[in-house]
Amino acid sequence: MKSAAGAAADALERKADPLENVDYRLAVTPEDKDRIYHLRYNAYLREGAILPSESGRVTDEYDDLPNSFIFGVYVDDELYSSIRISVLTPDWRDSLSAGMFSDLIYPELDRGKVIIDPTRFVADHEKARRFPALPYVTVRLGYVACAHFNADIGLANVRPEHRAFYRKVFLQEPWGEPRLYSGLTKPVGLVAAHYPSIRDRVFQRFPFMRSSAFERRVLFERSGDDAFARSFRIRPAAIAG
């Protein structure tokens, strides 16, 4: 018998456009960010990953870094989920996963690799039940980032019980044993894939993971006055995706 995740993946393969009515919004204003921090708190608290706090918010030192992009995923103008995309390069090395697994990630950056690190993936529980494609629609932003920044490696920072799902659906292999991050009560580990190697297989199964150059620019290009935008050089991609 297939798992719920497996059944959802099969259904997605048959669905014409799971992105219909979905809107990705970069959190820029304090109000947008606060709404997402509150969503994080509710999601983590519900699954027992954090202890209750008076603030009712979850944020960290990586949220305001120039190489971090915090997105809200809206469906019919309602916030359903959120994810943070961090872009790691030899010059920009700070992210949640890099802080936890510097022994694994820094050597790759020293070799000149570009790594996409999606973290803080959370969803509204009730809304997610109404929209089974939500996990796929949300993590798609990692694939959009990989294409835009011509990444070598795509990561996922997940709890041990979720590793099998990421391996089956997104072809990501375990990369480092689970470790405990400050503020969380449950350990998380890395899974990773060499993006150029798995890209076409993922796109073949889930065509909606593809993105246009226009979408990528809208989501990830920043003003030239931004420190990250000034320092980062996007390497020519062999194949757009």
C-alpha cells in the first residue's frame, strides 16, 4: 500500500497545473515577516518541535541576511505556507544548515560550489489538509532558486522520518547524521542532491517544477545596490529549468 505522500506524488503527476491560484510572495515588510514568523511558531509548536513562548514567533539570525529570501506561499490570497531560501557561495557562507553542518558544507564552498539551502518550511495544518500539493508547491521554490543561481547542490534540512520521502520524490540522499539546532526539541539532518544530475528526472515526473527566466528574475533578482546582488555572479547555465 502506498504512503499518503506517495499517493499525493502520483496524483500530482496527473494534475494539469497545481500552481493554479498559487502566488509566491517575497516577505519584505515587517508585517509580512511577522505573519510568517507566527506561522512558523504555530507549525513548530503543533508538531512538538519547540516549547511554548510568550512571543508566539520563530525567527533567527539568518532571516535578515542578504543571501536569504523568505517566501510566503499564498493560495487565493491566503497564507498557506512559507520557506526560506538561502544561497551559499564561496563568499556567502551563512545559513541555518551551514551553521549546523559547516564541516560538510564549507569544503564544498571552498571548491567553488553554489548551494541552495531551503529551511524553515512550515505550513498551516488545516489549509495543508485542503491542498495536498502544498509541500510540492512550496519546495518548488528551491528548484526555482537552483535554476536561477545555477546551483551545484540542492539541500533539504529535514527530520529523520522525512528523509525517505525526499529520497524517493526528489532524489536527495542523506548527507550528515541528524543534529539538534538551538531552539528545536527534535534533531534534523541534511539530504542533498547534485542539481544538474537530477534536474531532468524531477522535471520529467513533475513538469510544474520548471520555471521561466521571467519568474526566476521576479522572485530572486534584487537591486544592484544590495550587497548580495553586487557580489554574486550568476554563472551561465547549460540548460534553463
